[in-house]
Amino acid sequence: MQVQQNPSIPVSEVYWSLLHKADKKFSKIRELPYYHRNRHEYDAYFYKVFKVYTQLWKFQQENRQKLVDAGLRRSEIGEIASRIAQLYLGQYMRTSEASYLSEAYIFYEAILSREYFKEGMFQDLSLANKQLRFISRFLVVCLLLNRREMVQQLLHQLKGLVDDCKRTFQRVEMKRMHGGELGWWRMLGWGRVQGKGMGKRREALLRRRKRKHGGGDGGGCGGRV
């Protein structure tokens, strides 16, 4: 569905309003467990979130130059694409329908080929974080689809990126970025470890980290892309 635009409102304002709406809906659905009690309720909300992100994606495509002139960065375009891929991946994990996984692959491959997060990555820790999360999620998709060549390419890229980050960013920053063992759960998930069994495992990991480091649970960067 196309966004109805008032000619008197600047394109950039319409975009940021639509982005804010999409962010709020994404934040809500990412906190829901994959196996929601009411499947129809979850599916209905998924399609609402997906609809607003589809509108946002098409709007930025149709108004790309105006938005770039207004300050839109490539990494912000990549953020939208990454979240659409996350929606597809999350829906696959709930339904096991391969079509969702294939759609996630298309968006992740586009992010990889267009290098949305590459510019300024080693000057901005958050961009490096997004690139690491993106590659990790794309790697999971490729493993599920048995895309062996892409898996090898991503593994090589991931190793190189981690090594570059270690050299570029301070050790403390890297620890905060990954959050120890729990960081990988957050990186591949929606922001929290889901399910009762996972909750117990998370508590056990936290206790083990406290005993090892003498307090503090490490933290991480949450589950944002």
C-alpha cells in the first residue's frame, strides 16, 4: 500500500514519522515469544508490522534522493532491510515455512552486496556492531538453506571483521559489544532469550559469569540490529 502524502508536508518528515511508527511496532513484536499462545493474534500483528515496513521500504525507494539530501545515511537504509529480513526469519522460526527463509536470504544478500554498513564502520562502534549482527544472522539463514559457498564467504568475512574490530576498538568496548556468552544469544535472537528453558539457561550463565569475574553480568548491546 502506497503512503498518502500531503504535498505541504516535507518528504523527510513523512519518512521519519513512518520510521518511528515502524520502530514502535518492531519493538513490540521482537519481545513476543516465537510460540505465542494465540497464533492468530501473533500472525495478525506480524502482518501489521510487515505492512508498515513494506510502506517504509517503498517510500524510501521512491524518494531516495530527496531523503539523502535531507540527511538519510546508507546505514539507515540497511537498517530497514535488516529488520525486514528479521521479520521473515522470525516468521520462519515460528512456522517452518521455507518461503519466509528465502525472502530473508534475498534481503540479507542485498545488504551484503550493497555494503550498507561498511562506510565509516571502524569509526563508529554501533555500525561495526550492526555489521557483526547482520553477518551472524545471515550465516544462520545460509546454514538453514544449505548455501555452502555463501557460508564459507560469510565465515571468512566474519573472522576478518572480528580481527579488525579487535585491532580498532578498545578491549572494553569489544566486551560490551558481545556481552560474553550471552551476547551471541542476543545477536542471533530478538533481544531476549526466549522460552522457559532458555530463561533457566540464561540464569545459569549469569551465575557462572558472576563467579568467574567476581560480580556483574556483562550486559551486551541488546537485540537491535
